[in-house]
Amino acid sequence: MYDIIQNRLSAIRTTIKNERIARGISQTQLAAELHINQKTYSKIESGDMPLRIDKLISISEVLHISVKEIVR
């Protein structure tokens, strides 16, 4: 079960990264919108730091994509 959850979280992070890149937004720009530094955002995107639901919601708002679209 743990592996399934980790794989799903990895897929969510990949979706976030792909959507960010598709919109031409750098990690630095997205981090600024989230009021965190780029290094912290990079850790979230890479999985070195947990992706909290409040950050997921904020990321979806910045990227103009629903949370539902990110997690499916």
C-alpha cells in the first residue's frame, strides 16, 4: 500500500512540474507566488519535502488548474 501511495504522490508532483513548465513558469516564480523560497519549492516538487494539501491548493491556484486535474 505504501508503494501505491508513493507512486501516486510522485505522479502528482510530475503533473505539477509539467503544468508549471507548460505555462512557462520557473520554480523561482512559483515559489514567490507561494511566499516560499525556490529551494523549498524545489524540495516539494522533487519529493524531498511533503506536499501539504494547503500548498497543493495554492499551486493549483497559481497554475490555474483544479486540484482534481492535478491528482487524476
